[in-house]
Amino acid sequence: MTGCCGKKKSTYKKNNSLVFKRGSKKTNKKDTKNQNKSNSIEFGDFDLNVTNQSPLRAQDELTSELYEKLDYANSMFKNHNYDGALREISRIQQNQASKDDPYLRMQTWALSAMIYDKTGKNSRRKRSYTKMIETMEELKKDSRYKKSYEDGMICQGLIASATHKGDKKYDFK
């Protein structure tokens, strides 16, 4: 096809997967083998993050890693690997960041109590449930819990009013 002035239109496709490295040299991601697969652009000595996510503090990163370990321990529990799950829980509980987060501690004690229940270790199960209840008392003083509790109470009121005014149209039971 010819356009204005008889020039041929180019069939150039825009490539969104370009990475800029050291200077203004453009390289294609497909051509670079050791390229990091994150959405970042490197300019000399610094990286530019373009994922629209703010970077986490070191404490928050550690806490998110601990929650991932808790999820892994839960999946081991579901797969009947009780010893492995208990090892992961003990690693989580030994970490200082878990001692600062009552919600994480409560979840680890609850999971360990369920594991001890499945394995038939009643004295350890009782100890775990006791620790979970003690941690729950600390959790009630946490600001995050207070906010979620208030939101839950608002939702509960909304559900009650919808059930009352809806003439069983909205049955939440």
C-alpha cells in the first residue's frame, strides 16, 4: 500500500517489552537471557519500579513472608503433614516479627492446636488453645482489630435491616 507521496507505510509494531540499560541503548527482553522478569527499568545505577506498588518496609516484608509461611504450614496440615506444619509454626513463632503481631500469633496457636488435636496430643492442644485465647485478648486491643470489628458490626446491621425489610427476599441463613 502506498500512502501520501508514494511512500510505503511501514508495518512496524510497537513493542512494549523494551528495557533500558546503561545509557540509551535499547534491548529487547526476549534477547536478554539474564533479565529480571519484574516490571522495572534500569538506568545506570538505579532501578525504576513501574508496577504501581509502593515498596514495603523491611518489617512489612518480613511480616508478609511470615504469613506466606503460615499459609504453607496450613497447606501441609491439609495434606496431613503434621510434623512439617509444626516445624513451620515453630519457625514463625520464634521470629521477632511474629511476637509483634498478635493476629499472626493467634493464628499460629490456633493451627498448632488443630494439629495437636489431629495427632491426639491433648495436653499440647490445651496449651495451644490457652495461648490462642490469651493472644485473642491482646488482639482486642489492637487498632486493626478494632477497625475490622466496627466494620463487621456495620455489615451485621446492614444484613439485619435487609432481612427485616426484604420480607425474606434476602435470606442470609
